[in-house]
Amino acid sequence: DAKTTQPPSMDCAEGRAANLPCNHSTISGNEYVYWYRQIHSQGPQYIIHGLKNNETNEMASLIITEDRKSSTLILPHATLRDTAVYYCIATTNFGNEKLTFGTGTRLTIIP
Amino acid sequence: DTGVSQDPRHKITKRGQNVTFRCDPISEHNRLYWYRQTLGQGPEFLTYFQNEAQLEKSRLLSDRFSAERPKGSFSTLEIQRTEQGDSAMYLCASSSPPGSVGLAGELFFGEGSRLTVL
């Protein structure tokens, strides 16, 4: 799996869009970008994933640069419940067995 | 089915004792994973099963650790002769096979079993 780099922490005002960056400059052509988050004292929760195209679901949007070396997770209207550690993972496997989580970005939503 | 279930949620033990954790995956999932998470770190892969077969083990899984999934449903993770360095959250996850129609291949995690070794 390609190494990913994320800022250790970020703050965002409640109701604003939270934009979480991830660098994966060594990503290979068959590696997907997955995002998970972990709310305090809970297990990680899948958010979204993508390969080349931008993706959107009910939780978030994922913007992947054309060269695929970086991506941004967007939470369009952040709420206090979005306070969590967000992990960006690059992996070849679909339904894979060995995710490499790293230390993620601790996002704090401020009232 | 309400998701992946883990038991116990918390376990405090003395060094040298054995402990066992149980994981009940989402019923239709044939893949089951164990991860370990220490304070301030992301989860680290330990091992995974497809049905009852244990297909991969991390180097983190020393010979004091053993995982089983005897009937391809629930799984147990046993730690023998616990050490203080084993203190961590042990996370279980399950998933459907890759390429399953309509699914993203994501892992569904339980809430974890927190182990404290005194």
C-alpha cells in the first residue's frame, strides 16, 4: 500500500465544510483511496472510496486530483458528531484484509 | 443484525494471565479481521479469516497470540501469558468478498475489546 500523509489535526466551525487533505504521491494505478473515521471509543467507520473519479455519497465527497497524488475528503456541513480521527488509506485490494491506517487527522468541530 | 459484536468490551488482567476475546461478525460476511490499536495510533492489522481458514497473519501476532474461527462464524482471539505491552484495543471487523455486487468492499468494525494488563 502506498504511504499516505495527513495533517495531525484540524478544526472546523460547525455548519461549515470540512476539507481534509491527504497526500499519496506514490500511489500506483490500481490503488484505491479509502477514507475511514473513528469517533472516540468506537471502531473505525467506512466513509467513502475512489479510484480516479470524484465520488459523493450521503456522508461525504471525495475529490482526487488528476495525477492521483493527493485527495480531499469534504464533509459539506460539519456537525459536532463529525468530531473524529479521519484516516486516508491507499490500497490495492477491494474488500481487502490489511488496511494500513496511519495516525490520521484529528478533526474537531467547533460550536 | 446490528453489526459486529465484540465481547468483553473491557478486560483488566494481571501480567501472565491468559485472556480470550470473542467476535461475532455480520452474519452474511465471510471475511473476518483482527486489528490492534494502541493509544494515539491507528489500528494495526493482526490477522484475517475467509470462512474458517486463517489466510494471513501479521508479524505482530507473536506465538502467544492465537486466533480461531472454527465454523466460519464467530472468532476468538486468545493471548497467553499476557504482558503489559499487550495493553491495547483489539478490534474485529468483517466484510463481504471483494467484488460483491452493490458493495464497496468496506470493513465493518466492532466497538473493540479494551485490554489492560497490570
